[in-house]
Amino acid sequence: GVILGCLFGPPALYIWAVGLLAAGQSSTMTGTYAGQFVME
């Protein structure tokens, strides 16, 4: 992330952070849904 910021500037750093956050959210949602299916 820091390397991208140095190469492409602050905007790329924000995009990377948002992408990382989105990936974390989607994986959490997937894990939650999978957990619900297992519990049932």
C-alpha cells in the first residue's frame, strides 16, 4: 500500500485502502452466511 502511494500518489493509496476494506467486508459477509448455513 505504501509503495503504491509512493509510485502513484495519495489517490492510489485511497483506492487501495477502499479496495482492501471492501475485500474484508465481502469475506466477512461470506463467512457469516457460511456460518449461518452450518448452524442450521
